[in-house]
Amino acid sequence: MAEPVLEVHDLRVTFDTEGGLVPAVDGIDFSVAAGQTLAIVGESGSGKSVSSAAVMGILPSNAEVKGEVLLDGRELVGLPSDELRKIRGNDIALVFQDALSALNPYYTVGWQVAEAYRLHHDVSKKAAFQRAIELLDKVGIPDAARRAKSYPHEFSGGMRQRVVIAMALVNDPRVLIADEPTTALDVTVQAQIMQLLADVQEEFGTALVLISHDLGVVAEVADDVLVMYAGRAAERGTVRDLFHRAAHPYSLGLLGAMPRIDVPPRPRLTTIPGSPPSPGSIKTGCPFQPRCAYTERVGERCITERPELTPRPGEGDHEAACHLGRRPEAVV
Amino acid sequence: MPDILWFIIRRLLATVLVMLALSLAVYLIFYAIPADPAHLACGKPCTPDRLEQARHFMQLDQSTIQQYLNFLKGIFAGRTFGEGAAAVHCNAPCFGYSFPLARPVTTLILDRLPVTASIAVGAAVLWLIIGVSLGVVAALNRGRPLDRLAVGVALIGVSTPSFLLGLLAILVFGFWLNMVPVNGYVPFSESPVDWAWHLVTPWLVLAVLQAASYIRLTRAQMLEELNLDHITTARAKGAGEARVVVTHGLRGALVPIVTLFGLDLGGLLGGAILTEKVFSMQGLGELLISAVGQLDVAVVVGVTLFSAFLIIVANLVVDIVHGALDPRVSHG
Amino acid sequence: MSSAELLRLDGVRKYFGLRGAPWRTGQTVKAVDGVSFVVRKGETVGLVGESGSGKSTLARVATRLLDPTSGRVEIGGKDVTRFRGRRLRPVRRTVQMVFQDPQASLNPRQSVGTILSTPFRAQGTRPTRAQLIELLHKVGLSEEHLERYPHEFSGGQRQRIGIARALAVSPDLLICDEPVSALDVSVQAQVLNLLADLRDELGLSYVVVAHDLAVVRQVASRVAVMYLGTIVEEGPSDQVYAAPAHPYTKALLSAVPVPEPGVTRDRIVLTGDVPTPISPPSGCPFRTRCYKAEDVCATTRPVLEPVNGQTEHRAACYFPEPPPS
């Protein structure tokens, strides 16, 4: 395994709100190597987007971040804001879900890409704009020199997402964090964007952290997967571990709940009862326990004792946070 | 580009129609007043004969509609009251003739305009600077003492009558501290220093009062703007806080601020009645108030229409500037 | 066997005028441009398409929430194209709509009880409490929810309330516009199962409008694929998904990622964007992005024709895909 570019250890994020302290991320670990893709999977409130924002250091001021975030071995948590600013958008860049709101409506796309370059390079505005055109061209925007002078609202959704990707790539980042980069897009456009990200990764050896709820996309592009639930890691392993040997009842539930296009429809989808909990609402035991079908078999432990990630015997780095020792059967 | 030209032409045509309708309405309202301007002109004792003469001279013996048509005609062709040696000429564009002041309304307005404009423009620049900067500071310190202070100042400003603050300012700075002149106006062409010296107190008084609504507006807009996704993008790019706040945040908040500013300035140029009265400055507001006292209907109509015209023009300018500031607005 | 037709659309067009300056020739958005479409009792028809395909507009015309620009809308065998106001009441008893975003389609100031009684009142009746409770039970909620307000529910529960509201007048056909796209995966499955259960219990029929092809695959027995305001292919789901005949359907299906690591799909990556519905291409609307387009495609618009002799499966293409060998 190659040396990881980005390593996160025991990341914790707590929000200080009017309703008290809310733990949004409660101790997660992950790492990603150059050219590799790590997918972080989860539903709303799982803490997946908060984790990425914490790595970028762009959380609002009422958030407290603890743990380690190592970029090429250099600790980012607690770095003075000036130092951190030099890393943001330069070594680690972010691609947002909704490109329309992620772009500033008042400036041309060329200006915005050029700004990202100028913030980290001492060049003239003209040279930066030239670089912006180069990148817009690279991400497949036709007639880039002319389109660079257009405003975000003058682009289609897919083209806007390309602009956002160009903006993220303009400084040749080591790590790209893509937060639901295709959720707002149509499926044919999604295919174009995923292809573009794959091409970029191949050309520059960028490490990609893909945050997604779409298991189809994950299966297609990820090398490793981290499944998050209620701010904690439920399961971690290679993409094959998750899709062929899912060890956590939640992961299994997600796979069963997903309608698929490649197999004949089942009479009923497997469901997970209830809804994802709001962050911090489950204080003791396993956060998934109230929705879990296996609690009865395990007993009290699920309610009293919080399961930690434990390696699955004989399955390499595959880990799951579940008291049920053996693999849950697919049918509940 | 032709879009914007068409837009302006269309709006100007609309402006003419609005002004016509407005002038008719104003005319009908003021001529419906039971008091008779001819009475005042005729003096005391006033014989029925002399009253009839005065009526005829002032063309008040004609029907209201005919008077209105005369008024319209005067705008383009000028008017003449009376005949022979006693005749009074009012050259085009004639917006009526003030018999008590024995001068055409147009001349009166043009004489007074520099005074009002000096007050209005100077105060406007001040309140824009004060209001926007305090608003930004308040938004950045939301919920903290600095924010509460700014909001408190705004509340006081909004609820204080201008004459009260004006009189207090005169009392404190004029009489007690003897720092500034307490009244009067010196034309800029005579002595720029004296001009400014006489104006500084009214400027400050108006600015403090008006700034209040700008503090509130800027604060609200900035809070909204700073919550938008593209602000997070700017941070993720590695932009420093100053750049995030000004280049990305304030830029978006600018549109409503400019809109309010344009309308406020347009309104104020039509006469700052109370301020002019308090500081004994012979501006448009003062002209209007004394005309009302003397039943000088021609002046009342003229100044009212002029103020209305300024507001309509301000609206048009605001709309054009709005289009220039927000690329998403089309003047189709 | 031809069971009763619940909904029939004949050559339906819906154009929206763009607000423009009077000296400009009025531009129109051709959101739906000639769609014919039948839903029979007991069927679940999936209407799939990407953004701008006109599927949501079509759904609103079909429920008579929008007036068609031209064409005919028949509901329950009756021509209701020109019905308005009061005359639409019986139509509402036959066809109801479930909206995408339950957050936006439920009045936050009304309790669930009030929300559920609205459709009764629109029909001029007053529901009993027992009726309201029964509605809640149908969608898997309970009596205690009656006095609560929308914000006290999760997204999935809100969508259940939206469905209960649609069921209030015992309709025969539910038109669901993206019923699960705002929900988490685990909750999506619950709602899809609920729709299936209601179909079995109440004999409901559905039109499910969705951009997610897997969702439509799961629920629909028949599927219609829309592109730029027209239906380019329709047929039984099994056939359309297994052997798409229209190049667009084929590309669309190939673009859907499959949750099976290591499986590489023969992906047809379409270039460019969907053209604007203000000035759609001449002839076949898909020709500008099609990998099979030839001169004939630019001249006349192809009509839906049976694929390989199967009358149920039709595609509008001059060069349909051959059947799989």
C-alpha cells in the first residue's frame, strides 16, 4: 500500500449550539493515498460532509475540531489560520455538490478560477486568467477562452460542475475532496463528471475523497469505503469488502434498500425501519441499535456498550463496529 | 447592449406618462383647496373689482382643466400673464409663476437646488460610509457586544426625529462648544471652506439618522450573504477573511444597499424640509414649506412635481445600476 | 385484455410563453410537445427523463393542474381538457398528485388533521375523525400524529402524510412526481414499499415520475422515456430495461452506475447538454447528441413505432437498436 497523502485520526467535531453541545463527528479515522479514491458513505446527519469541512478547516466558528489531520505527515489541526489558508485550495481542494450555489453569481467563471490561482501564486491577473482558460479547457468546456467571460448562471448544471472542478484543480492539489459532486446532476451528465474525475486522477495522481450516498457511484470509482452512521464509523474496508462481505447491519440494510437497475426488481425492497437519528441524540450503546434487526440476538450489549471498529478475522483491513461477531445474514 | 437602451427608452416613455398623470393629480388637489390665492395677491382692503382683476391676471378665472392645459403649454412654450406693460413673462420651461415671490417657479427651484443638493449629497456620502461599515462590523460580530452596540445605535437613529437631533447639535456644537456656525449657507463658489463649515452639522445630523437604516440593511444582507455556499467556496479556495468578507460577501450585499441609497438620495434632493428649517437654509424644502404658508400654489405644484420627478429618475437609475451590478438581471 | 382506461392523453402540448419585450417575437418553451399516453387500471407507469424533459409538466397537465396548450386529456373515459373550477371536482376524486418535496407541499401552519381534511372539504364533505385516523393507518402512521405539525416529522413521515392526503378522496390513480428523490436511501425503500402495498390493498394505479431509473425499475410495470418534451420510447419495463431500442434510452441506462465493484459497463457517454426547449432541434429531438444520427433524422420527427413487431414496446427512432442476440 502506498504512503497515504491524507491521514485522519480520531477526528471529532462538536458544534456549540443554543441547544447545547452537539457532537456531529465522533471519532473517525481514514486515510487516502495518491491516485486512490476513498468513498465516505452515509445518509443525512451521518457527519460525512462535516468531516470533509473539518479537514478543510472551513467549519463555522461554533465548531470545535479535535483529532489529527495529517497532510503528507504534517498536522493541520491547530495550525495558525494563515498557514492553513496556504494549504486550502492549494494542497487540498473541495468540489461541492451544488455548483450553482458554490459559484459566486457576481463574477465570471474565468475570474473565479483565476482567483483560486492568484491566491496561491504571485502572478499577474492576466496570467492567472490565462491559466483559468487552460483549466476550463482541460475540464472539457468548449470554447473556453470565450466562455471564461460568462457568468455561472449562463452555464448548464454539468458545465457549472466542470467549472467548480477546474477551480479545484487549478493549483494541482494533492487531495481532492468531492462532496456529492454529481447528486444535483442528471445521470448522463453524472457519467461525464465521474469520467472527468477519473481522468484527472490518472493524470495527476490526485488522492480523491468522494463523499456520496449513491452506492452505485461508490462501487464504480472507490478503492476503499468508510460507512458513517450518526457521526461514527460503522464499517471500513475495500470496496469489495463492503459490497461482497458487508459486515455491519447498517451497510447491509443500505445495500438492500437500494433499488437496482441490473437485477430484476424484487417484490419488496429490504428496509431499515425509522429514520437516521439527529446528531448527538443517541448517547449510549450502538447508535444504530434502535433501527437494528440484530439487537435481539446480541442482547444488552448493543444498548449499553458502544461498539468500536474491530477487524474482521481473515479479511485484511476490513473492520466493522458491531457486537454481532459473525456476518449478518442478508435476509432479516 | 441594445437591451439596456430599449429598457431606458421604455422607462423614459413611462416616466413621461407618470409625470403627466401626477401633474394632473397634483393640480387638481391643490386647486380644489377652498382658499383663493387671488385673495392674497389682491391685498387689503380687497374690492370685488380688484379681486376679479387679480383672478384674471393670474388666469384663475379659467376652468381648472384649461388652467392645467395652460400649465402644460407653459412647460414647452412659456407663458405670459397679463398684457402690455404690466405683463409678466415666464419663459419655457415654465412650471408656473409665483406671484407672491414675483418669480418663475423654474428659477426658484434652480436657485434653491444647490443648497438642498449640498446638504443631501454630503450627508449621503457620510451615511453610506458610516452605515455600511458599521453594518459589516455588526454582521461579523453577530451576537457580540459590538453587534449589540451597532444595532442599538441604529435603533436610536431610526427613532430620533431629525429636528430634535438637529437642535441638540446646534445647542451643543454651535452654542456651548462654539465650534461650528449655527445657521446659514455659503455657496461653494464663494468659499469652499465656509461652504463645508456651514454644512458639516446638518451633514452629520442627517447622516447619523439615515445611517441607522443602512446599518440594519447591511447587517441583515451580510448575515445572509455570509451564509451562502459560495462564501464557503471562497474560504475553501484559500481566500483570507478580508477578501471573503469584502470581495465575496459585500459584493453580494451591494445590490439592495445601492437600491436604498438611490431612492433615499432621490427623495432627499427634493428637499430636506426639517433639516433646512432647523439650520435656516434656503433649500427646496424651505421653499415648499413657506409656499404652503402663503398659499403659493404654483410653487407647491412645481416643487412637488420636481421632487416626484427626482424620485422617478432615482428609480430608473437604481434599476440601471442594479442591472450593472447583478449579471443575472436582464433588462428584457 | 384491455382494462378500463384511467388516463388518456392525446397529442398533448404545453408551451410556456417567455415574458419578453413586446417588440421581440414571443419565445415559447415547448415543455411538452405532443405526447400521447394511456394509463389503465392496475398499472404502474414510470415516466423517466432528465431535467428539462417535460416529465413534471406532463404530470401536472395530466392532473389538470395545468391547462394543455393543445391536445386532449381524458380521465376515467371523459374528456376533461376544458374543465375548470367546480367541474374538476370529480376529476380530483379520480386522480391525485403526490409531490416531490413533502417539506414544501405541506402547510407548516396546519396540523396533520387539518392537512388531511382539506381534500374532503374541497369535495364539499367533512371527514370524521375515524376517517382521518384510517388514512394515517393506511400510510403507516397512527392516531397520535393527527394533532402534530409537519416540522415534527422526519422526511419519510412527511412524504407519508403527502400520500395520505392524496388518498383522502379515494382516488383510482396517483401521480407521484419524484416521490422519493428528496429522501435518504433507507427511507426511500420504505416509501417505495408503501406505494407497492397500497397498490395491492387498494387496487391503486400510479404514474411515477422520476429521474432515477432504478426507482422506476423497482415500481413500474410499464415505462415511458421522455426527452425534450416527447416520449421517445415506451413499453413493458422488463423489455425496455433489458433491450432498450432508442439510442437515448440505451445511453441513459448505460450511464446508471451499478453497485457491483469491478463490473465495467459498456458506457455510452453522451456529449454535450440537452438542447433548450425554446428551440428544439428539427426532426428527431435527440439527433444532436445521438451516435446514430443521419440526415433523415434532421428532417421529420420519428413517431413511436412497434419495436421488433412487439406492439406494446414502441420507440420513436429511425435506427432502433437490434434485439439482443
